[in-house]
Amino acid sequence: MRQPYNRTIVISQNGGPEVLQLTEQRLSKPRAGELRVKVLASGVNFVDIYQRTGLYPVALPYVPGREMCGVVDAVGKDVGGFAEGDLVATATAGSGCYAEYVDVAADKLVKVPRGFDPHQVAGMMLKGMTAQYLLRQVYRVSADDTLLVHAAAGGVGQLMVQWAKALGATVIGTVGSAAKAKLARELGCDHVIDYSRTDFVKAVKKITQGEGLPVVYDSVGAATFPGSLDCLRPFGLFVSYGNASGPVPPFSPALLAEKGSLFMTRPTLFDFVRTPEQLQAVASDLFKVVKQGKVKVRVSATYPLADAARAHADLEARRTSGSIVLVPEQV
Ligand SMILES: NC(=O)c1ccc[n+]([C@@H]2O[C@H](COP(=O)([O-])OP(=O)(O)OC[C@H]3O[C@@H](n4cnc5c(N)ncnc54)[C@H](OP(=O)(O)O)[C@@H]3O)[C@@H](O)[C@H]2O)c1
């Protein structure tokens, strides 16, 4: 008989990893337009940390988790195209994926093609669709480009490096340790800079013989600003898409003129998958490059759902590489 409870991680106040508490909630019926999904694995993302600490405010109490892969367990009214037992995934659920069951709007779900492992899918949807829009939409990377990916051994970073290589680009990756440098080389980075030991701006200037880059992908934020601007050639594009070390401080637009008539964008995935059609297109592109073996998804650690706090502590302390996922215990 199906259990009437849903074990769920809840945040009742902002703070450190310890505010992630395991609770039991009554299992609800999915509302019209929604499906209840039994979660097989949920992805842990840096955005979950920003929400936990309060950098990105959320209404409390809050169930974190925007990304998961699971099996359709119940179908609400007015939902077409899905049936119980379908393997599905989301990266735009909004919240609620750190749980055994999550209700997700049908237009935020995609069906998982055959041959994909649910843990791999949970580790690739949000990060991989981010890589898609950054490399294929924000700036269309080509074989003529040399580009910089910060935190190249991280979750998004690993997928960015491999996808950019598949597009023929020359890739410079920064990393914070010797072990991650080895990993970044294995992923295909043409040049790896350990920015904990080396001035990455000088290194990029040397690699590009002073010319600078057309585009820099920066998810690190405070610690790599304004250095990232100094890596760009005139009219280059600064893509600031994250704040792992803290937010980029406020600055005058005149700085962009001073550094070479630069462009800047601060994009977010959710604007690139606003409609179901956009979501399907971006997800299909991702499934395709993974299926072709051009991009490999490395889930470096799995944690029981109850250990969500440990997963956050590891991600925050730079102890992880690739993707990490939470797995609800099977009962
Ligand atoms: N805008 C969007 O649409 C979007 C979507 C998804 C993700 N993101 C952003 O992409 C970034 C990567 O996300 P992820 O979940 O894949 O995480 P991740 O890259 O696996 O982890 C963050 C990495 O950032 C580096 N880092 C540098 N300084 C740090 C510091 N002071 N504290 C912590 N980490 C530091 C670390 O790598 P090293 O040790 O090698 O320095 C760390 O492993 C995050 O900034 C996230 O917000 C943005």
C-alpha cells in the first residue's frame, strides 16, 4: 500500500546547511494541470544554496530543489500527454524537488528518452540546459572562438567545457585546485588555470598573445570581478551567470567603456525556457549531445535525501566536482 506521507526537506529559516530539516508531510493529490512525481533523484544546485542563505529571497517555509528525475505517480485533471509510469524530469519546477514526491506543472516537465539513467538526468537538467543557452543562445560559440569558463570542473562548468569543445572552440578553464585541474584537462580544456595560485588575467593574456577573448563565462562572481572584464578583447561579452563566491559588486557602466566598449549580460535559465516549446527545444538539444557522447554527465556523489545538509556543505566548501544528487531512500 502507498505510504500516506512524503518525506521532504524543509527550510524554516535562512542560515547554514543545518537549516535543511527532514520532515514528513501528508501526500497531497496533484492539482489540475499538475502531476505527482515519485522522485528517483534530485539535483543539488548552487541556486539552492543562495535560497537557503537568503541571497535569493524565498517565502518560508520552503522546500528546496528545482531539478529532479522521477516516475509519474498520479496525473491531475486537465493533463494530456503523460501517463502513470512515465520517466520524466524537470529543471524549472520552482521548488519542492528535495522530497520523495513532488507535484509539478505538466508544462514544466519533459519526458526522458530511453537509455538515460535517472541519477544522470537529475544531475544534468538544470546545469545542462544552462550550458545550452549560454553556448547556443547568449553567445553562439563557433570553432573560431577561444573562450573562458570559470569553475570548469564544477557542475555547469564540466558540461560547458565539453559542449564548447564539441562545437570546436578553444577552451580555457579556471579551477581552484590541482585535482580539479587534472579533471578539467581530462574534460578537454585546452588551457587550465589554477586561479588559486595563478593570476588568471595574466595567464589569459599570455595564451591569447595579448588579444583577449570574445566571451567570458563567469559563475564565480565577486572573486573573479573585475578580472574577467580584463580578459576580454574590445566589444567582448561578459556573461555573469552566477555568484558562487558572492555577488558582483555594483559598478558604473563607464567601466565597460574603459575596458574596451564591452557588452555584459546577467542571464537566467528560466527566461530561456519560459514556454513549453522553448523547454522542449533546449532539453532535446541537451539529450542529443549527451546521447551522442559529446557531453558526459559525471555524478560525482550521491547523498541520501536526509543528508541534504551534508551535500550543501560539500558544494559550498568547493569539495565537489561535476554534479551531485540526493536520492530518497526506498521504502
Ligand atoms: N544563471 C543561470 O541560469 C544559472 C543556472 C545554473 C547555474 N548557475 C550558476 O552556475 C554556477 C555553478 O553552479 P553549480 O551548481 O554547477 O556549482 P559548481 O560549479 O559545481 O560549484 C561552484 C564552484 O564555484 C567555484 N568557486 C569559486 N569560488 C568559490 C567560493 N568562494 N565558494 C564556493 N565555490 C566557489 C568552485 O570551483 P573551484 O574550486 O574550481 O574554484 C566551486 O566548485 C553557480 O554560480 C550557479 O549559481 C547559473
